Amino acid sequence: MSFSLHVQKQVIVCLTFAYYAEGIEQLLKKVSTTQEDSVEDSVQVRTAPIHRDNETSTLEKVRAIVRAMRLRQWTKNLAVFVGIVFAQRLLNVPSLERTGLAFVTFCLASSSVYLLNDLLDLENDRQHPTKRHRPLASGRLPVSWAIAAIGVLLLGCVGLTTWIFFVPIAPLQDIYATYGGANLIFALTIATYLILMTLYSVRLKHVVLIDVFIIASGFVLRILAGAVVIPVSISGWLYLVTCLLSLFLALSKRRHELVLLQGRASVHRQILKEYSIPMLDQMITIVATTTIMAYSLYTVQGTTGSHRLIVTIPLVLYGIFRYLYLVYMRMEGGSPEEVLLRDRHMLGTVMLCTILIIVILYILPQ
């Protein structure tokens, strides 16, 4: 009897153990399944961001290219419209179409030059307090992408220049026909700009004084391109004003670099050791004065606007004085396009002067 009771106890213990063992086995299976699902989910989670990171990386590179193209500096290319405005052909559709194409062509050309300059100045820009944040200097834009972008931009220049050849000049007379025609001269102007700016990036920016004259020549070439593409002839006074004004901006830029970099200026750019702040101050004073005189003589002696443009002289004076204030008191002037877009007084002056010129040339009776 005792033996039978003992057997029953053993059977009960075994059944109990089997019951709990089965429960533990099921629990382990659930845990294992949960872990496998968790691992699978984590793999999916880890894999998905990798794909998104690749997309994000590509998108960031594209954004870096756009930023490296310096779209704000496209405001410089508005100089192309000087010819059509002062020649009083702004309302002429063929002239407006050709000038618009010339503007876009210069935008692509200038952006390709900016990318090339950043490539050549890569190491120096990394030591600059502000330029080190540029896409190439900061590493956000790979060198290979920048080179490819330059090629695409240059192809765009060629395409747009070719397009201009098929946009009729008529009913306008091609006053440059004896020199090969307006289309050919415009193409040569674009080619000259690209060659000159490339030489500047490679060598000429290291030659004292020549560097600022090359920068000034870029504005003059824009004015020339805007005149020949229509085609019209513009007063020599206007070309002189453009040259002097661009020298004023270039010298102010050099002064800003010296003030910003102080003792490290020559480390960033060797040519800066050839300049001094007193020397630049004298040259800025000279070109600022001659710019005002040249524009005043243009409004008085020129035939455009029947001498009514003389009323814009106070605005030109204020604009130059305001820029001098920003250079000397606010320590700005490193990027003229940023000064124009950021300073409300400068932007308002330029807009008011432009509106006044358009009213004089297009609304008031001649």
C-alpha cells in the first residue's frame, strides 16, 4: 500500500514537472519567436534608413551644388540689362528675348567660374573664417560632383549661345554686321569672359592690382554683351561708370578681407600681403569720386533721357555713401550682392533709382 502511494506521488511529480516543462518550452518558443521577429524588424529598420540615407545624401549633394553656384551673385548679371534699358528697347520683344537669354547664359558661365575658383582655392578656403563653410571647403560637395557640374554648366552656356544665333534680330538693324555680326561678337564676349575668369582663378588673382582690374572687367564684359546682343551702341561714359564702379566694389572687397583676416591675410591669400588698408583707402576714395563724376557727366553730356537723368545723381551719391558707411563702419563689403540684398537702404536706393530711370526713359515724353 505504501509502495502504491509512493508510485502515485512519483507519477504526480512527473506529471507536474512535465506540465511545467511544457509551459517553459512554450515560453522559450515565444521568446525565440519574439526575438526573431525583433531581429527581423531591426534589420528592416536598419536597412530602410540606409536607403533613405542614400537618398538624403544625394539630395544634400544636389543642394550643395546649388549653393556652390552662388545664386545670389547672379544679381551681378543684371548688368546685362543695362544696354536694353538705356537704349530704350525694354519694350521691344526680340530685344527682351535676346537679352533674357544672354542673362541666363552669363548666370551659367559665372556659376561655372565660381565652382572652378572654389576647387582651386580649396585648401585656402578651409582656413578662412567664413569661406570654410562653403560646400566644397566643408566637404559637403565632393570634388567629382563639382567637376561634373562645371561640365554641365559649360554645356548649358554653349547651348544657350547657339540658341541666340537662331533668335532673329529683325526688325532691328545689326550695327555690328561689319565685325561678323552681333551673334558672333556675343559668343566671343562669353568666351572672353570664361577665359579671363579662368586665368584669374589660376594665376591673375595673384598679381597685385591686376586682380581687381580683372574683377572689374567682368562687369564691363556683361555690359558689352548686353549691348551687342540687341544690338545697340552705348555711350562711352556708361562703360566708364561701370568700370569705375566695379573697381570700387573690388577694392572694397579687398579691404574687407584685410580687416577680417587681419594678420592671417597673407596666409589665406598671398596677394593680400601686397595690399595695405591705407593704400586701399586712397584707391577707394579715387574711384568713388571718379564714379560720381563720370555718372554726372553722362547725365549732362549724354543724349539719353534728354538730360533728365540728372535727377538721379542724388540717389547715386547716397548709394555710394551708404556703401562706404557699410564698408568702414559695419566692416562689410566682402560680398556686394549680399550687401545689396541684406541692407534695406541699399536695396531701396537701387530700386528707387531704377524706377526713376524707367519713368524718365519710357513714360515721360522725350
